[in-house]
Amino acid sequence: MMKIAVSGKGGVGKTSITGILAQTLVQKGFKVLAIDADPNPNLALTLGIPITQARKIVPISQNMDLIEEKTGARPNDFRGLYRLSFTVNDIYDKFSIRSPSGVNLLVMGTVGSAGSGCMCPANALIRALLRHLLTKKDHAVVVDMEAGTEHLGRGTSEFIDVMIVVTEPSVKALETTKKIFDLSTQLGIPQVLIVGNKVTSFSDEAIIKQYCKRNDLSLLELIPYDENIKKADALGKPLMNFSQKSKGILAIQKMCAELLNIANS
Ligand SMILES: Nc1ncnc2c1ncn2[C@@H]1O[C@H](COP(=O)(O)OP(=O)(O)OP(=O)(O)O)[C@@H](O)[C@H]1O
Ligand SMILES: [Mg+2]
């Protein structure tokens, strides 16, 4: 059982890496639940869910009827009163979508203030869902997080074993990376690991390696800039099918193997 979250500055490659990681875990025999926790969700396309189907998905955090059914209150009309005990297991069965790649996708919408003071019914539902994530041995959960740091609250650490922080070779992206690393560590997340993405040269490599070394950040993997990842995304195609042997995909598969080694050690 592994619960992995993928975070980082906007546009660094979180969704691409989450998607390929989730599909690699399926290929390795895991039952994988991918959670899209971005307020602008788009992991569905990366996983090969057709655009017409993806457009119809209502994120859990915006599903007013479901929130009312469970908590007894509608998000904008709850006067501070709602139920805190309700079952959430059925939500996975009813609302997760099986992608062609075999990954089950649950579009959560933002898990934003899940750990911060907001006690609205939508948050109560999402907190309950995350707390009850399946805990069987051959299951893995991969969460595509919202960009930046604002959403990282106490709630995050309750459900995550490994935080992957994706960065590009730029000081701006690396500074955000350090902030997320520090926050995640303070929150008590057991493993916080850096992944350098879109690496085009030895000098890019050196920028990331030196920054990590100087700031005591654990670097898990470097992923090369890969024209095929860019192209698949531009065409709205599922990344994995596009080119299994593509250098970016191979590097993410290697990263996945390292993660499994860490989980087993
Ligand atoms: N290794 C790579 N090589 C080339 N292009 C990449 C690579 N990784 C990601 N990209 C491209 O970078 C862009 C942003 O990627 P992606 O959507 O995965 O980032 P993100 O961090 O999820 O962004 P957001 O913060 O908007 O959610 C996309 O066009 C994607 O194709
Ligand atoms: Mg994204």
C-alpha cells in the first residue's frame, strides 16, 4: 500500500508524471486509484479518458447532491450544522472512472483547505474520503495536487506516505520546491522526494543537483525533456500509449521502481 502525492509549481509536469506513474503501477500489478485534486482537473485526458466523457465529470467537491446526501447539508446553506459520520466506501464505486489504461480515476476537485480550519460540509466529505482510502496491500493511490503551497495543510499529511515535489531546472521552480519540501516535512509526511523534470542538458542537471545538495533536499530522479510528452499533451492523447519507449516515460518508470524499493525497505 502506497499513497503518493505529486506537487510542485504550476506547469512543471505534475499531471504528466502522475499519469505515467499511475499507469506504470498498473503494469506492475497494482490496483491504482488516481485522485485529481487540482481545482482545474485534467488528469482524465492524460489517462486516456475520451474528452466527451472527461467534460461530464463533476468533481466530488462540487457535487452538491452527494455532499447533501452524505452530510445532510448543502455547502452554501448549512448554518454550521451537518453530520460527521457517514459512509464513504460507496463513493469510490459510484464515482471513480476506469480509464482505458486500467487506472481508476476519482476527480476530487481541490482538497484545498482539507486541513485548515474550514469546516464546511464539502471539506468534511473530502476529509472523510481521504482518511478512508483503501489500505490493501496491492493498492496504490496517486494524487495530482494543486500547484503551489497554499493548499498544503494538516489534512495532507493524514493521507500521504510519499510527497513527490516536481521541479524544473530554474531557480523559481526550485524555490517553490524548497517551500513545499519544508512544509511537507513540517507536516510530518514520512518521505519527501524531489524529481527534476524537463532536463535538457548537463547544465540543467547540475542546477537541480547543486540546489538539492545545498539545501539538503533528497533528489529521487531526473526526467529528460521529451518531445513526445509535449506532443501527446498538445494532441490530447494519453501519454503512455503515445510512445512506451520514449525517454521521459522510461525515466518515470525508473522513478517508479525506485519508489517501490523505498516503500519495501
Ligand atoms: N518531461 C517533459 N518533457 C517535455 N514536456 C513536458 C515534460 N513534462 C511535462 N511536459 C509538458 O509541460 C506542460 C505542463 O505539464 P503538466 O500539465 O503535466 O504540468 P502541471 O504541473 O500538471 O501543470 P499545472 O500546474 O497547470 O497543473 C505540458 O505541455 C506537458 O506536455
Ligand atoms: Mg496539472
